[in-house]
Amino acid sequence: MSWLRIRELVRKEFIQLFRDKKNRPLLIIAPFVQLLVFGYVLSTDVKDVRVGVVDQSRTRESRMLMDALNANRTFRITHYANHSEELEEVLLERKVDLALKMGPDFSDRIRSGDSAPVQILTDGSMSNMASLRIAYTSLVLDRFNQSMIREIYKQRLDYGKIDARIRTWYNPNLDSRNFFVPGIVAVLIMILSLLLTSMAIIREKETGTIEQLIVTPLRPIELILGKIIPYIIITQTLMIIVITFAIFWFSLPLKGNFFLLLAAACLFLLSTLGTGLFISTISTTQQQAMMTVFFFILPFFMFSGFVFPIASMPTAIQWLTYLNPLRYFLVIIRGVFLKGVGIAVLWPQFLSMMVLGLIVFTSAVKRFRKRLD
Amino acid sequence: MNPVNIKAIARKEFYHLVRDFRSMYLAFIIPLLLILMFGYALSLDVDNVRTVVVDQDRTELSRDFIRKLNASSYFDIIHHLNDSMSAITYLDQGSTTMAIVIPPGWTADLKADRSASLQVLLDGSDPNYAGISRGYITAFIESYNRDRLISFLNRRGMEQIKAPIDGRIRVWFNEDLNSQNFIVPGIIAIIIMIVGSMLTSLVIAREYENGTMETIRSLPVGGGEFLLGKAIPYFLIALIDVLVAVFMGQVLFGVVMKSSFYLLVLASTIYISVALSLGLLISIVTKSQLVANQMAILITFLPSLLLSNFVFPVGNMPKIFQILTYIIPATYFIDILNGIYLRGLGLSHLWQSFLVLVGMLIVLSNIGFSMLRKEGM
């Protein structure tokens, strides 16, 4: 193996990459645009619940309930309907997320010590959001009940009750951005490294220059290294820039060690570069390679826990996700960003990523060399 | 427009497709596979929240509390630990979502009618998951307390106090709160958009790259005929994809339509045509397969996934992105699918979305047509 030959190949690759104007948007603009768009758009927070009400009793008690809802920052009463058909119609047209119906005997029942039924309809079409909405609504109702009991019976009910002190760790305000933005960095690295390596080799194949490379004294392993080193350098640089940008732009907390992330990225790149190499052996044109890359990325992306929690998947699929390198990288990058944990906690992920990476990479290299011979 | 010409172009395109096994595979099998796989596996629902408990009180009552917790389908107690430090390790490793610590003296407090604190630690990294888990545990403790209140009142011999208001929460449109009911239709919309535009983005660029565009230009074929002929094979493939996916969704995942099937076919027809004309337009503009492919992925995949109200609600986005969602075709198709699948709506409610899609189709195909004409077709 000659480092000189590898160096020259790396240099050629860099020149080729930056000379082609078409590559510039892919390398420079796309990562930032994606980071910004993802960072602003990915959010499953339940923030602004639009509520429609029908108040047929129009009394102090019914107004108190509406005030209790409005006082909670999550809810905002946007529609006051006159009868329930009107209310159901706005729910149907997606103008409100929650509908509240109070009957004409609402206050009478409360004052006579009876329970007054309140009918609450919620739009369940996004079921995860609906679950949260239901939880928040029942919380408001429970608080309302407690204060009403105190008001009506004028006595304290000191019974032995559980006082749950729920503390949310790592992301106390349940801010979607803290969860998604570190993940985006991982996804960006994956897309870029997969795409660039497979393209780099296919391009030579397509233009026929691979034959020229083969007749040079370059040995297969040198060719592979020369093709891969530039992309390791580029993705690592990009990762540093993107993470720094994310930290400042989105004021993201980085609780752990930055260099641990870079080390994790190296192991992660083993798998993605290996996959890129593999794709280049099964494709003959750039277009085929692009398509194949895309259909590799999609399952990697969906089955990684980036958006859809792995714990909610069927068990068989949960087992399959162990083959997904992005899964481990996401745990590491989120662990370092949000939890501030180090190698002592994350070593299983590091180890799995390394084993997976070595297997993918060596088998891709083997296959690639066979193609060259 | 001469149907014979259109047929000839369509046949040529069809041969291209069939001859190249790989693109047939990409066009037909992969999308179906993705829809099935994602429809089967992706879910945002939360059940069996992994929980570790640290019972420092070790009494009958605390054990009973833990038993009740485990019996509920919302929680799955994976470990009983001895001290809260090891619970923290579990949280750090991400091997549990929740840790519940019952402090010593808990039972004594409860029996003496004092409030007894219970520590719940929640891994908040995934806000969606954590928020729902927090809702579950709050509701669980609330109902546990209600039972205790009733027994307290009975002990005092007081008449039973009724809760002043009785909130009867009902869920509409997706009664059993199953996230597949909105994820499966959404996935169909996204995959069809990607596949439709990605495949067609290549077909005209290919003619330019191979130099066969000159040949086609010299033929007595008009621009409209050319575009239509190019689109037809892909249209059929995408339509079959949709129909199979809808059928599978119904049979395998129990995602059932509440409204008319024919309305769905109509909506899919329009939506597929929008995707295809977008792809063809990209192809004409870029004239290079590689660039066209990249552009198609960039302007269809991410926007359809992110800006279409699929799983990320538009209401949470900054204003500028909210405006952007209005120009994404998938937004309207997902709205229509939501209406058909979950709300049981008909054309009387959905006509606006239909109209916008038709408008997009007209605009996109006209731009493509006039650009081809400028090229001399």
C-alpha cells in the first residue's frame, strides 16, 4: 500500500468534487436548509388546542369552567356555538380540536350536589396529539372539581392521597426541538455519506474512467481508501459546522462531550460508507445508484427511532432495528446532547455500531474488489 | 391531440420500463413494500411504558400499588430496584422511560391521612412519548386517589360527595386512538408523490441525455401528446400501487374507509397526475437525469413528509412554513384522505381540496407544455 498513491487519488477526488458546480448546493446549501427546515417544522408539541363550546346554561359555574380552560395556556376557546349541531360541524371541519358541551341544567346539578355531565368531544385523527389533549383536559377538569368541592362543602378533605411529584429529566419542557435537532445531524451525515460515496465510484464507472484507474499501479485497497477518505473528511467537517450552527441557532444544550460525537460519527461512517460502496457495486448508472440510495435511506430513517419510537413498533420489527446503524448513532447523539452521558453508559451502542460497521464495510470491500479483478 | 401518437409514445415508454427490470422493480415493488412495511410498523401510540420501581417502603400497600400499576396495560414494570441511584442509571442508558420511587414512610403517611409524596422520574428526551406517558401516570394516580377518597368518606360515615362535574370525554373520527389510521393514508400520499415524480423526472431528461430528443422533435408528435404518452405508463403503475396499498391497509391493518371508495379513486387519480406532471416539469427544466432525480427527491420527499400535516401539525410551525404548506400537493391529498378515512366526509366538505389539486394539475401541466413548445415541440 502506498500512501503517496492514495494521497494523489484523494486530491483528485477533492478537485473533482469542488470543480463541479452542481455539487456545491448539495454539499453546502442542502445541509443547512435541511437543518433549518427540520428544526422549525418537526414538532409534536400540544401547544395551541382550539376549543369550541356550547354553553346552554350560561351561568357563573359554566363561565368558571370556561375560564379555567382559557387560563390554561394550552387551551384557547375559539368558537362559541349556539347548539350542538353547530359545534359538531366545526369539529368535523377541523376548525377546533376539542368541543365542550354544557347542558341547560349544568349549574342546577352542581348546586344540588349532583354531578353535572360535561360532554367533551375530541378530534382523534392524530391519535398521539389526541391522547395528550385528553390528558390535559382531564387535568383541568380535576382541578376544577377540587376547587368546586372546596367551595361547595366549605371543608378541607384531608385524606391520605398520593402527591405525585413528576419530574421530567433531560428535556424538562418537553421541547420537540431538543429531541429532533440532534437527530437531524445524524440523518444529514447518513444521507450525505451514502450519496457521496456511491456517486463517486459510479461516476467513474459511467464515464469509463474506472478502467483507466484499474490499469494504473493503484491497488484495489488504495482505490477504495482514496475514494473514501475525502468523504470522511468532508462529513466530519460538515458535522462540526452543522453542530456548532445548531447549538447557536437553536440554542440547543450540549451537555456531553463533543469529541465523543466525532468518534461515534467515525464508527457510524464505517457502516454508511460500506453501504455506499455496496450500492456502487450493484448499480451501473448514477441514476440507479441514487434510487437505491434513496430506498436504503428511507427504511434507515423510519426504523431508527428518529420520529417513530422503536418501543411502539411490533416486536419483530424492533429486532430488525438492531441492524440499523442509525438507531445506535441516534441514541449516542441524543444521549450526549440531552443526557450528557459518556462512554460509560453508551459503550453498548459504540460496540454494536463498530461490529455492524466492520461487517458491512469488509463485506462491501470484498465485493468491490471482486468486481475490480 | 391524436390518440394514436399518444399510444405510440406510451408504448415506447412502457417498453423502456419493462425492459429495464430494475426500474420496474423500483416503480412497482419498492413503493408497495415501503407502504406495507411502514404501515405495519410505524406507530406513535404509547403503551406498555417501560417502568422501573424503587420500593423503599416495602409494605403491603406499596406492593399493592405496584401490582395495580403493572396490571394496567399502560405500564410494564421491567425491574424492581433497591435504590434510586440504579434507577438513574437505567434512565441514563435509555433502558427505561419512567422510574417510580416510593419513599420510606409512604404507607404510614397515607394511613394517617396525610398526603404521601411519590417520586416519578420521566425521560423527557422524546417529548411525544414522554408527554403521553406523563398523561398516563397522572391519570393512574388520579384514579387511585379517587378510590382512596371514597374509602375515606365511607370511613367517616359521610354521605358520598359527588364530583361537581363529570367530564365525559369521547374521541371522534379515530375512536380507538390508533395512530395507524392516520399514518397509513399519510404514507400512501408521501410514497406516491416521491415515486410518481422521481420516476417521471427521469423520462424526458433521459431523451435529452441520449440525444434522442432530436429524433422525437422531428416526429409528427405534439408536446401535449408527448407528455401524455410519457405519463400514462407511470400513471397506471402508481394507480395500481395506491389500490393495492388501500386494499392491504384494509385487510392487514384494519384501516377502514368511512366514506366512498370512488371518491378515493378520484382523488388519487388527480393527485397522481399532479405528481407526474411535477416530475415531467422537473425533467424538462433540468435536462439531466442526475439533477432531475436530486431535485425530485428534494422538492417532493421532504416537503411531503414535513409540511403536509402528516404527523407534524401545521399549527405548531412558524408562520412562514405554515404558508409554505399551502403549495404542497400532499397537504391537500392528506386532507382528503383524512376526510375519507376518518371523518366520513363527502365531496360537499372536501371540494376545496379537490379544487386546489385540480388547479395545481392545470398549472403544472401547462407550464410543462409551454416549456416543451419553447424547445420546439
